[in-house]
Amino acid sequence: MHASAGEQAVKVLIYSDDSTTREKVVLALGRRVAADLPPIKTHEFATPLAVVNAVDAGGFDILILDGEATPAGGMGVCRQLKDEIYQCPPVLVLTGRPQDGWLATWSRAEAWTPHPIDPVALADSVAELVRARLAKRVAA
């Protein structure tokens, strides 16, 4: 599968109450997470309610949720989305520490990466989620 000029961008929702964290995620993802994938279009959200409403409205391919966000952390938001949204998009949770991966699993996230954000690890994880999502679409 190779990218073409008319391809549709991968829509990525980024949730964190911290604008610096959102900015780091956007910069880490860049325009494209891998050469064989479509470009990335990011949408930033700072409140849990806005995230739930946006995901409920549909159209996102991948969700990146900050586990350290307040007042609601990304893991709790992830679990809520997985419980309430039919065919919720894949979620990557940013955990506070590497040891918190089990919490991300509890939240039903498909992937996780710890703070501080490692741009290469984040882009690789998002690329895996995008490939899996695109493969499901082709199979459907």
C-alpha cells in the first residue's frame, strides 16, 4: 500500500488539558507517520466533554489521549469511549510512567507510550494503529 496524491488524510484526535503536551504530540506526528501511510490531520481538544462529543459525531481514525490530563485523565476517558461509542476508533494513551502500561490496558487502549513523549515511539505506535485500521476497512 503506497500513498497517492488524492488520498484522504488520517484524522487524529488529540486530548490533553495541557497545550504544551498537545503541541508535542502534533510535532511528533509531523505531516505523516510513515511513508506508506496517508498524511495526518490533527484535531486538538482540551476537555473530556468535547472529546466525547467529537468522537460520538464520528470521523476520527485514531485517538491520542493524555493519561495525565485533568480533570479527567485519558485512561478514564478511553474507558468511557470504549463503553459508550459503537466501533470506537483505536486509542493510544500517553501514560505518566512506563510502568503504567497495565492501566492503559485496563482502559481498553490499543496502544500506549509514556511521558516524556518520544517522537519516534509515538509515530511508530500511531503508524501501527493506522495500518491496522486501514486493513480493517479493506477487509470490510
